[in-house]
Amino acid sequence: MSNAANLTKPKYFKRGSTDAAIFNSIQNGVGNGMPPQKGDITPEDTWKIVAFIRSIDSSRLQKPASHI
């Protein structure tokens, strides 16, 4: 079994880092490592998961202001 993706670094996602690609990976699964969730998670909740993943994207985190 492979390691899970680091969700704070979407630029390294192997299946794409667009919102649509993340949605597709969750709903339809990825290979043998991640089964499809479309029977268990509604599309609306999947979009909420996509929004959460976006919220923890380390490249979007604001860096603290430097003190002089």
C-alpha cells in the first residue's frame, strides 16, 4: 500500500490538483489504493471535502510578517 497524498501540497498530486480532478478522485476512486466514494459521500459533501483540501494547501497559507 502506498502512502497517502500530502494534502497540504496539491502541486504534487499524481491525479491532478484542480477542483474537478480532486472531486473525481474522491467520487470515482484512484487505482487500488482509494476506492470510489460516490455511493457513500454525496456530491455536495464531496465539494465540501475539496474546499477543505484547498483550505489546508500550504502554498496558500499566508506567511507571517517579518518583524523589523
